[in-house]
Amino acid sequence: MKKSRKSLKRARQTISVDQVISNRILILAVSITVCFLVIFLRLFYLQIVSYNEYTAKREDYTSIKQYTSAPRGQIYDCKGKILAKTVVSHNIVFTSPNNMDSDDYELYAKRIVKVFSVSAKDFTDEDKKQAYITYKSFLSPTDSEYAANHLLTSKELKQYKNGAWGDNAESKRYQILMNRIGKKQIGEMTQSELKMCVIYQRMIANQSTGQENVVLEDVSDDDVAYLVEHKTEFPGFDVDFGGWKREYPYGESLSDVLGSVTTSTQGLPSELSSYYISKGYQLNASVGKSGLEYQYNDLLAGTPEIAKITYNSKGLAQKDVIQEAKKGYDIHLSIDIDLQTSLDDILKKTLNEYGGTANRENFQSLFTTVLNAQDGSVLAMSGYQMDLDTKGMTYFSTGNYMSLVNPGSCIKGATVYMGESEHVMSPGETIVDKTMNIGGQEFSSYKDYGTVDDIMALEVSSNIYMFNVAIRLANASYQEEEPLYVNDLQGTLNKMRGYYSMFGLGNKTGIDVPNEATGYMGYGAEPGMLLYYSIGQFDMYSPLQLAIYGATIASDGNLFKPRFMTYATEVNSQEVVVTNAKKIKSTLPEKNAAYLDRVKQGFSACVSSGYCGDPMQPFAGQVSAKTGTAEVGDWTTANLVGYAPSSAPTMAFACSAPTSSINDQSVSPNICSNMVMPEFIQKYFELYPAS
């Protein structure tokens, strides 16, 4: 019986073990089945469901995206005349095969120079300097002149080689070399070597990124035909039939304001590369590098073509366009090019005739800005500089907002307005204009004018009237031969600056161009500064700020933000996509309108009476203006600020002729009021007849 129980127990244990094993095998089988099912489903997902997605990813990892600049939008004047246009240019481009070495690049660079028309005249100074570095890079690395390293000092070379310059070593070395390479070094290369090195440099410029490089721009039809017929002899080279170049039909007129664009061989300018790269531009992009071309580059540049580059079995790039280029927007300016060219001609002729002549030996620059008096937009802006030694002329329209002049008496309108707004002078109140003696120093007008009120003070340009405004504003009093005592000199100066800034004087105007100057604030601790300030002999302003001052008076106290661009449109369309609307920054208090009207009457009287110059007098009743002369050392700067027509102003202007006369008794007539503005105003009325 015992034995039977043991056998039964043993049998049960055997069954239990078998069952465990069976269960484990079942679990293992199920697990394997599930794994295979998961693998099968994953393979199905990868190969069937996500095939296209992963194929695209594989192609992204094994291909390169290539970016080509779209044709640039055009720039028009207010009447639809083209100021900057984009024209077709056939370019020879190069995309580096993936199996080329430095010897191959050199070989094909030499072949390009030998076969095609390559002109060294088209090379920039930077091209030539880079070519010199490349030229020296063909030497043995053991050569002391390798890569132009001989132009580094021994200390600099040591720092460069031992890594003391850190991560910016190559950039720092490059900048040093570019500053030291001159005509002597460039002259070491023959013309053929120079051309070859430039082409070589262009070929390898984007070698690591696989981007297409333009090696020759605007090539002839013959060169295009040759390359098309002999492409097998030039691996990696092709013709870009969609290339473009920038042209400016009106030559130097407004040229520096319009600015310039890098060519397709230049790509991003080195000084702006970080800025453009941060905005998503590629190194080979043609972009604006100055002026309005730079200011509105994002509108003008359009959307680049994007192509996918893969390489075939021969290592040659194959291009598949995945995004077509979209041409940039056209922008429309407030400039009237007919008015602009007339102003250019007048300024150039005047400076050419009078610059450097007797009593005008230091007259070497001339500026004029003309604004729409009702919205502050720029109608015309011109400027010239003369080299007094060679008499050569340089266009310098940007000098209207990048340079500063001493304004002189033309700002007396703001002084009168300030005096009456602060109630230290009353409209129509008279004073006696006679020489003042302050602490033994004499202060006077051009001559003693006797009894003058606010309007006559502007008409004859009374300094004494303005001095009285400043003295009263400072809560001071004049005692003949006694010093002038002012308790709060800085506070008074600040109050005066506050009033002048209401007219746009001394502040950036905010005009839509880069590099606008702010102004210059005079300094010192003598009470006499207040007197000089009241007649424009202390702070300095740009000619544009003076024009804004004139427009503020003309528009009944509206201080405008000036602008060139008024709107942008789709290419070949009138659809407006961006508007740069009129902006009023501030307005003079309406309660003081009567004081501004007194200023207007004074400006009108200056022209009508002949005190603004005999050539301006024929415009009596039509033009209101104020002259200004400022002593600058031994020289006198001449200005004229005004607007027209007097009754309903449509334009405001400022003309400045820095150091245009000696300042002794032989002072010459005001260039602006006698030579420039009378002729220009006549032209303006021809184009815009007064109603």
C-alpha cells in the first residue's frame, strides 16, 4: 500500500513537471510568434506604409539643398520710372563634383581662363587680395611665404600656429592679410595667374556646402554656346540662363541713397555676413549691401530657388528643383526723378563754378533736401563733394542725413516760437535792436536795425531779438557792460533743446535708410552759450533735420517721420503688399498756433523784402524762407530753409553750403539763397504749378 502511494505521488510529480514544461513552451512559442508578428508589422510599416517618408529622409541625408537667388524686385519713382532694374544675365556656374581634388580645381580654373573671356577689370580689390592668398597657397607648406604667411609678423605667426587666437584664428589671419596685401603683392602675379586664382577661389568658395557658385557673370552668347557644346570638357560647369544683374538707369542720381547689391560672384558681403546668415540667407546670395537696397532687401530679394543635388556614378552633381524662385517685390519711392536730376545738375554746376574760388577757398560740399510738406516723404535729395586739389566731384546725396552742419539763423523761427510759447515774448512785442555789451564783449546783429517785432526780427534776421528771448527764458536780465548771470544754465539749455526738438532738430528723423546721423550738442559752462544757441551757433544738425524743421512749420506743426519708400507691390502687378504710410511723430500744441503763424509771416517777409537774397525776391508771396549763416572758424556756412507755395505748402526744403565763404567783411553771397534755390524753385513750379 505504501509502495502504491509512493508511485502515485511520483506520477503526480512527473505530470506536474510536464505541465510546467508544456506551459513554458507555450509561452515561449507565443512570445516568438508575437515577436515575429511585431517584426512583420514593423517591416510592413517601414516598407509599405512609410516607404515614401523614409525614402525622402534617406535622400535628405545623402543629398544637398542648393539655393539660387531669385531675380530682384525693381525700384520705381513716384511716377513709375525705374530707378533700379533687374536685367537678364547669363552666368557660368560651378557645382563641385564630389571626386575633385585641388589639382583638378587648378586645372579647370586654368582651362576657364584660357577658353573664356575673363576680364580682370571686373575684379574687386577683395577678389584680387583673395587671389594673392590663393596664389601663395600653391607653394609648399614649408615655404615661408606659404598662404601669404610672410605678411604676418613673427609674433603673429607664432600665435596663429600655436592656437593662441582660438576658434577665430582663420578669420583673424584673413583680416590681417587683407589689410596688408596691396598693389605690390598683387603685382607679383601675372594677369593669367591673377585670373586663374580668382576663378579657383570662386570654384572652391562653397565646396563644403555643395552650393552652386557663379564663376563668370554676364558672359557673351559665344561663351554660352561654347560651354553648352563642350560641357564634357568642363565637369561641374553649367550655364545659368536665369541669372540677373542690377542696373541703375539714372547713373549717379540718388546712387548712394539707392545703394548697391552684391554681384552673384560676391555673395554675402563679409561685413554683413553674420546679419544675413541669421536671417536665413546663403553665402552665395546676392543681397543689398548699402542704402535702400540694404534697407529693403527682404522685400526686394524674393524667394530663392531650392534644388536637391545628388551625385551620379561619375561624381557629377544632378539638380532637381523642389522650389521655384519667386521674384522679389517692387518698391515705389516718393522721389520724383525729374526733380531729382534737375537738383543734381544745379548743385553740381554751382559747386563746380564756385568751389575753391576767391573768398570761397574752403567751399567743397553742397547739400539740398526737398520734402513733401504734407507728409514728410522725400521728393529729391542731392549732394556733392569736391576735391579742392583736383577739382574732382564726388556724388554725396547721403550727406544730407549722414553729415552735420552749423545751422545759423535759419533756426530763428523755432526761437521765436519758443519765446512766445513760454510767454517771455508777446506776439507783436517790439525791442530795440542795437549792439549789446555783456561783460565787455559786444553782441550784435549784422547791423543795428532799431525797433523790431517778432516778424521783422525774422525778416531781417535780428540777433538781438533772439538774444532777448534767451535771456528772458533764463530768468536773467541784461545790464550794459555787466556779465550775464544765469542761475540754471543747463536747465535753460535743456528747455531750448526741447523746443528745437519739437521741430525735428537734434534728433534722428527715423528716415528709412541706414546710418543716419543724430546731431551734435555743443557744450560749455558760459551763459553766452545761450545767446549763441538762440541764433544757431551752438548745436549742429543734418540738412535733412533742417528740411524737417521747414516741413513742420509748413504743415502747421506736424513733425513727420520722413521716408523714401511709400509702398511695395507684387511684380508686374498693382497689388500693394506693403505700405509705408505717413507718420506724424508729434504735433505742436494747437493753443500755440498763433505763434507758429507769426513765424510763417516772418519767413514770408524775408523773401518778399529781399533779405533772403535778391534772386529769391521774385518768388514773393509764393515762397517763405529763412537764411542762416554760421561762423565756423575763419569760414561761414550758408543755409536756406523754407517751403512753397506759401499759402498751401506742398514742398519744404533745406539747402546747406558748409564753409562756403570767408567770414570777414568780404563774405560772399549765400550760395543757397542766391545760386541754388532760385533756379530749383523755378523748376519745381514748372513741374508742380501753383494753383
